[in-house]
Amino acid sequence: MKFLKIFSVIFFLTQFNASSQSLQYSLDINTYGTAYSQDESPFWIHSNKRGRVNESSNFSGWINGRAIYSFTENAFLEVGMGLLYHDGYDSAIKFDQSYLSFENSWLKATAGRKQKEELYLGLSATNENMLWSLNARPLLGLLLETKRPVFLFGDDGIGFTASFGEFFTDDNRFVKNTRIHHKSFNLVYKNSDKFQVSAGLQHFVQWAGTSPEYGELSSDLESYARIFLGMQGDSEQGAENAEGNQLGSYEVKLSTEINSYKIKLIYNHIFEDGSGRMLFNTPDGRYGIFIEDVYKLPENKWVKAAMYEFYHTTDQSEGSGTTDGDDNYFVHDLYQSGWTYENRVIGVPFITMNEDRTRVYNNTLVAHHLGLTGMAFNNFPYKLLNSYRINYGYKGNDVLDNKILSSFLEVEVYNLNNLNINVQLGADFISDSPTNIGAGILLSKTIY
């Protein structure tokens, strides 16, 4: 309740003569307990849990409060703060979120640390993009983004979506205080409410920071200009002048509606250097389809939505014939912690880390993923995930050759007065190891 008092005081001071209806606030309280048969929990018990659970967690709890002050019908200011605790490898009390954001009808600006929106009803293995999933706690930084496509004329035709962000790392990593630059841009074409297609890219760069080998890495305006433009460093000048760890993804999305079904087709092409940008690492990437039944009646359908995704990362520009055809996804010689935050992969969680959770160990794989959601027996909302993957290890070192089927079932068994109780079951069936099974209970309470 202290969060409610703090938020009420802040917004009382800012609203002046505004009506009390301009202020809304809420508090979410969550506890999550798990048990499992092996040393670490099954894959989907701990993956894509927003950094709230790690592989050896048995308990986590988080509380989040937020308050919204509306200026107009389409413009509002939001402040949020939340604390998180979990046991396991790195048990500690942390900020789950702490942010200030402003939104209007088309633009969103966020300062701080804010949890990302869950897409595709939580059925995707990576959410927005192969490079940016829900597998880690949010990064601290500044982010500007469009909330919807901005069209040049009217509400359809040619438009765009875009984002721009600067983030900071504060975890225990090889290069301390690594900065992360992000931007995205997509062209959009829409000719009706039932058809839209977009194409563009996401671009991330790890840069600057303090290396234990080279000291302070370059962070001046010239270096920023180079990383902004995606330019590679000159290896002859030494690692201290290399222009960061470049990561990117082309993305194509098509949305349509047939009868009562919304259908989305998704393609991500991942790249780390010039060979990948020239598509020499094809067919590496993510291929997906999401189907949702949006017909209002009857609501209690066994299958409300389904999603299938195929992931492929075994090419990595092998044999491309180029001087930079040496991709090694989420791995970097200078930024040795790789594309991770707090020992969790930031991108698709099928790419995993070594036993001491310091470096990416498995980034060469093929994976099939299927998600379903609906209403069982007219009373029990559920989510079912099944992922089958073949892991080969990392680029140039096929240290693994195992096959894993990871299954996960979550069922809401109680929902009354904003109190929810969800039961979860998870299992990993591994070709060269004993089967790992686990269970969890999530209790959530919302106060308005």
C-alpha cells in the first residue's frame, strides 16, 4: 500500500485543478513457486519470464504499482515502480520496473526500466523479434517509439513505424558499463482494416564500457556516429577502436483477416556483419504464423489462437566467400558476455549459455515451436507451449548434438475479485539426459 500513497501524492501535486477522474492507479502483487526433478527447472518454467525467474529459482515475488494521469483522451503521463525478489543463482532484491512515460495517440516516450508488452497472447518463443525477447529483465535507458503505424495520408496507404533507444547495463559483465544503442524502422502499407504488410529492420549495438584488457573503450561522438551508421571497426587499429558488437534483423510482417480469423505471417532474418546483411547466412532466421479467432460468440473455445515458429541458425555465413563471413550469433570477442543481461540471453531463449552462465554456449540450432491458447471445459483458460529443437553447440565447435522436446502447460484455475491462481506444468525430454519435470503455482492480485 505504500506504493499507492507515494503515487497519489506525486500526482496530486501535478494535477492542480484537474478532476480526480484524470488519475488512475493500480497495484499488482505476484508470488511464484516452483519445484522440479533436476538441478535446474524445465526450459519453459524459467524462459521468457522477464528476468523474474532463473534456472535454479524455487520462489520469486514481485510487486508493481503504477499511476496514470490523463491530459486528454489520447495523451497521458504514466509512472511505475516495482520490486522483484527471486532465489536461485543470483538471488537479490531488484527493481522489476521503474519508469516514467508519456503517450499520445501515436508516440510513446519512456525513461527508466519498463517491462515490454507481451505479443501474440504469449504464444511466441521470442515475442517481438529474435534479438529482443522477454527472457531478461528490462534494460535501463531512454526509448522513443511509435505506438502504431503513422500514415502519410489518412488512415491507410503508405506509412511507417520507428523506434530509437539508448540503454545502459549495470550487471556483472566482462566489459563493465556496456552501452546499447537501438533503432528500428519499418515501412508499412495498409489498404484496409483487413490487410497490412510491413518491412524493415531492427539494429542493436553494444559499445563503449570498460574492458579488463583494453581499459576505457571509445565513447566519443565519432564512435557514436560510426555505431549509429552500423560501421565496423578497423581491426588493425586494435580492439579499443572497434565499433562495438553489431546485431541486426530484417523483418517482414503481413497481417490479414479471413472470415473470423486474424492471420499474421512473420519473418526475421538475423545478421551480425556485412555477410549477414547481404543475406549470405540464409536461411538463418525466424519464420512464423499466428492465427487468432476473433469471433465474439461463442467465447469458450478450446482453441482461441495458435502460433507456429521455425528457427534456424546453423548457417552463420559459413562458406560465404566473404572476408567477414564468420558470424557467431550473440557472441563477441571483445564484449565477451555477449548478447546477454544479468546472465540471461536477451534474444530468443533457444540460444543458451554455458554451465557457469558467463558466455553463450549454444547458438547453432534448429527449432520448431507451437503455442496454443483457449478455454478448456468452458471454465479454464490455458496456454500450451511445445518446442522441439536440435542443439549443435556454437559456431565452429559442435560440442552438442542433443534433441530436446520442451513442453509447458499453464491453466488458470481460479479468478475472483482480481485474484488469479495459475497452475503450471513443464517438462524437458532430452535425448542424452534424464527427463526433467517441474511444476509451478502463480498467485496474482490486482488492486485498483
